[in-house]
Amino acid sequence: MKLNYSLFETHKDPSTLLLELDKGLRSTEVGDQAKAIFFFGKLISKYPFPVITNTVVLKLADVFRNRLNFYPYRNSILSLKKKSNNFIRCCILDVIKHSQPHLPKLLNICLLYTSTLPTK
């Protein structure tokens, strides 16, 4: 799946950018997923609004916790192999670390904790 990252430079609407980056997260290519994650960090920096920051961080937290759910072919062998890949989690942690000045704008901290911490 070829993503249109040139929209990031030319487009002014953050909701369109969120949809395009969501396509990147759902890609079967790890490189496209990592690129989309890093563009989420740029999106937070470019549009530092609480709604955008909250949406991006909660989406990244969901990917961090249930990575298998973001593959289009959940039952395929490909998705089972990639479940153990921690590269995407490291990318997410890097984006969150660099977005630290914007984290006080999060609207629902409890939802962030429950979406990242494992349940018993």
C-alpha cells in the first residue's frame, strides 16, 4: 500500500492527515507502520491542539498494546510472525518521548493507562 505522505507538507486539515496515517498503521509493511508512527509525532508538533494530541496518543497506545489488531489479515501467518516484533513499540516510545511537551494536553489519562497496561 503506497501512502501519500506529501499531504503532510501541503494539506492543512489534521483530520485528513489522521486518516492517511491510520492507513499507514494498518499496512502489512513494518516500514510503512514505522513511518506512519513518526509522522504522528510530526502531526502532534504541527497541530498541538488537545483533541489532536489525545487522538494520536490514544491510537499509539492502542497499537502499543494490541499490535496484532492492526493487521488487515489477522489470521494469516504473516500477522502471527509480526506480533512479537518490538520495533514498532520502540518507535511508539520514541514518538511519545519527543512529544513530551504536549502530553499535559491529554484529556483522559486514565484511558491512556488502561489502554497500555496489560489486564490480568
